[in-house]
Amino acid sequence: MSVNRRDFCTFGKVEKEKVYDFIFAGAGAATLQIVQKLTQSSAFAKADILILEQDPDKQNDRTWCFWEKEGRHDWAPYIQKTWNHIHFFAPNFKLHNALSPFAYNMIRSNSYYAAMHAFMQQHPHIKIKYEKVETYAETAHEVVVTSSQKSYKSRYFFNSILDWSSLTNQKRYPVLQQHFVGWFIKTTAPVFDAQTATFMDFDIPQYGNTRFMYVLPFNEREALVEYTLFSKDRLKPASYAREIRAYLTKKNIRNYEITETEIGSIPMSSYPFSSHNSKRILHIGSAGGWTKPSTGFTFKFIERKAAQLIPFLEKQTDMRLFDQKTRFWWYDLLFLDVLARHNHLGSMLFTRMFKRNRMTTILRFLDEKTTFKEEVAIMRSFPVGLFVAQVMRRLMRSFH
Ligand SMILES: Cc1cc2nc3c(=O)[nH]c(=O)nc-3n(C[C@H](O)[C@H](O)[C@H](O)COP(=O)(O)OP(=O)(O)OC[C@H]3O[C@@H](n4cnc5c(N)ncnc54)[C@H](O)[C@@H]3O)c2cc1C
């Protein structure tokens, strides 16, 4: 759903005279990480914060996985499983790699939400209200945010509500989704290698798209098996289920129960979400374009942006200056241009990248931490003609 930006007019009951320092729309990963960082900073430790969240019953609505250097402890209290090895499969290609110096970690969202709610209860200057944000408007000195119940004022407004219509109402930037259905299964026999996560298994029918299995084993009998696509349109629910079942049969896993299901769709686009920022309004999380367009990974990018935001707020008052384009934005744009045009080639493109580069370099590349020289080496893994043609198309488009 989308929230309307609108010109200022008083609407509903305005909370009496109170002007918050920050209002956040949504209490998801981005809001919670930023609020925690604000509270830990000396400049904003006592800032008046209001969070408006539409869902009073947010639970285990997602698993967040990310890699980071082994031995980092920031997320340790919430991490439920760590893998030190990764599988990548494609037809006629198998990779089993140690991840060191990285580790692949998983957090289930309920543990983080619960910890953050306890954290907020210890900070009376942070309020959370379960109200749906309907509109917001900026004036010269504040932002007025209107929920289903009331209007509130704040100096700054951070919005984490993703407006899909801004993506779908434009043609300049391709829009794919990382969409998936995952089954948490429990098998009767020990079948999984609990030390190894399957990052991508392309050895499944592609049906003209980019489709793979993502498998996170928690122990020898339990795993999350997720059927994932990088494509324009979601499938019917029965199609995801059919492919997971077929995959399990192919792996000779026949006796299992499904204990939970995870369903999701993450935007994959280089659309400049930050163009919606204004002096006092910053879009954050997926709504701010903090999702890596070519992979859908977001959690660690939120962490990085949240860390950058605190020193930024200490010095700047104009939120339009926060997000800056880097060369990685261009790489993602080109990659998605190619993937949107030739969606069936995803398996080949990812396979070439994993075949021809070291795992640690790939992870640093996806983290946007490589040198230009390393990036050139990665790009040389791909068919040059495909990308040159796409660069030409982009250039032609910018002249028209
Ligand atoms: C199932 C799933 C699994 C994922 N797994 C990974 C992963 O493994 N690794 C990774 O890096 N990324 C992952 N992601 C992507 C990304 O990390 C998450 O989507 C992350 O939660 C994004 O944080 P956010 O704050 O931008 O949005 P959200 O966490 O979605 O928060 C937005 C909040 O806004 C609330 N809201 C919406 N509309 C309104 C309204 N009108 N008024 C008030 N509140 C509203 C929602 O209820 C929600 O709580 C996953 C996403 C999904 C959906």
C-alpha cells in the first residue's frame, strides 16, 4: 500500500502542541536499527521519538540472513544459526566453499522485535503507537504525519513504507522482485549438512526466468527450503509449492512435515527512491532504496546506513543530502537492465560469476567493498557483448 504525500493542510486531531524530534513510519528493520543507534548516540540519546506501526502483532514475519566477518559480535544475541560453508549449484557445476573470513548468519525477526520492544520500554522518550500512517506533509518548520487516529508533528520524518506504485508507474528503471515461498521442514531421517547453506541452486527448471532454491539447514533434520525467483511477476501460490515438492523429491527427501511457511517479495530496482527525500523527510530501508538491487539483500545495508545517519544528522539538516549514488549503483542498474531483458540468463550469469571468482571477492563485491580492479575482474566473468549492448541502450535513452 502507499501513503500519500500531500500539500500541507490541517487534518484530524493534531496532538496538542507536541513536536517530536523524529517520527518513524513503520517499526521494521530500518526504523528499529536507526532508533537504537539514535538512542546510543550522545547527540540524540534523549530525542523525542514516535513510531507509528500499522501491525500490532508483528512476529516471526521474516528471516534475515547476512554475511559478515567471523567474530563480529554486534548481532550475536539475536543470531540463531551460523554457517561457515556455502554451496552453489548449477547444471554441471558444484561449488562447496569455506566462507572464512566470513560467516553467514541468520536472525529470525521475532527475537529482534522482542528485544527492541524491551529496549524501547526502558526509554520513555520513545513511543510506539499502533496506528496506520495515511498521509504526511512537510511545511517550512516541521512535518505533519496523519495516522488513522490523529495528526502528529515532528522536526524530521523517516518513512519506511514502501510505495510500490512509484516503481510500477515509471519505465526508466527496470523493476524485478525477489519473490519466494519457503517451507520450514522437519524430516524423519537426518538428510541435511548443518554446516553448509545452499546460497543458490540453479539446477532446477528455469521456465524462462531466473529461479533457484535457497536452503538453510538448521540441523540434520530441519531446514528452510525456499523457492526463489528474480523476475517481474509473482507466481500463483500453488506453483511455488509444486516446485519445492519436486525439489525435495529430487533430493530424495520424502518424509517431512512443514512446520512454518515464509512468503516474501523484495523490490529489485535501481529506481532512485531517494528522489522522494526532501529537507525534513528521509525514506529509509527498502522504501529508501537501501535494498541491494541485484540481490535483494538489505539487512546489512540498513546497518551501514543507520551508522552513517547519526554523524550526518549531527552536521546536516537537509535530508536530500544523505543518499549519494556510487559506482555500484551503475553496476546494479546495468545488471538489472540485462536481467529484466533476458530473464532466462540469470542462471548463466550467476554461474559464471561463481565459477570465475573467489567466494570472498564475490561477497565483498556484493557488499560494495571491492576495489575498482577487483570489480573489473568480476565484470570480465560476464559475456561482454550483452553488457556493452545494454550500455549502448542506456546511452541512447539518455539522449532522447
Ligand atoms: C520474508 C522476507 C525475508 C527477507 N530476508 C532477508 C534476508 O535474509 N536478508 C536481507 O538482507 N534482507 C532480507 N529481506 C529484505 C529486507 O531485509 C527486509 O524486508 C527488511 O525487513 C526491510 O526493512 P524495512 O524497515 O525497510 O521494512 P519492513 O521491515 O518491512 O518495515 C516496514 C514496516 O512498515 C509497516 N507499515 C507498512 N505500511 C504502514 C502504514 N501505512 N502505517 C504504519 N506502518 C506501516 C509494516 O507493517 C512494517 O512493520 C527479507 C524480506 C522479507 C519480506
